[in-house]
Amino acid sequence: MPDLLDNPLGTTLEESMLGGFGGFPDRLYLIGVGGDKYAANNASLPDGQSIDGLATFPDPDEATTYMSLLAGLSGEVVSKTFEEAREITLSKPRLSCMFLFRDARIVDIHWVR
């Protein structure tokens, strides 16, 4: 069985998926929480390292579902290109990647640092 990556929603990723970016669509949806701030997530790598990433979604419904699962998270679903989302991630020193969520699970990671 492959090593898995856990996130706070109980989602897991196979280690072989780490470092990929092929599953990201050209248009992404983010949760804007005010100003230039967007929803992010924290996940743990198989080695125990904790990583922070921008939460991205393939469609607005996925973003809305994500908000409903996390108590206290609310915001405006905004549409961005992949490159715009990548630039947002790069502008936030604490974030090391973008997480792509589908069905409230991380399905891909795009590393920026």
C-alpha cells in the first residue's frame, strides 16, 4: 500500500501524487475571505512535515461544499486562471503549494516552493 498524505478533512493522497500539477484545470475557483486573502489548508506529508497550501477547486460547487464542511469558513467564491492562482500562492510566503480539491479531498498538489 502506498504512503498517504492526511489533511484536516480526513482526506488522503497517495505519495505518488505529490509534486504533480497535471490535474489542475485552466480555470480555478478560490474562496476569497476579504481583501487579498483566500482560504488555505494545512496537510501533513508522510514524513510528518506540515505544509500550507492555497485551497483551489475545479468549479464553484466544490468550493461551496468545502465551505459547508468547515465550521466558521465563509467567503466569496471567485474565479481565477491557474496562473493567477499560482501568483497568489507565490505572493504568500507561508504557502508552499496549491491544493486541488474534488469531493472535499485533495486530489493534486502544485508546488511553488
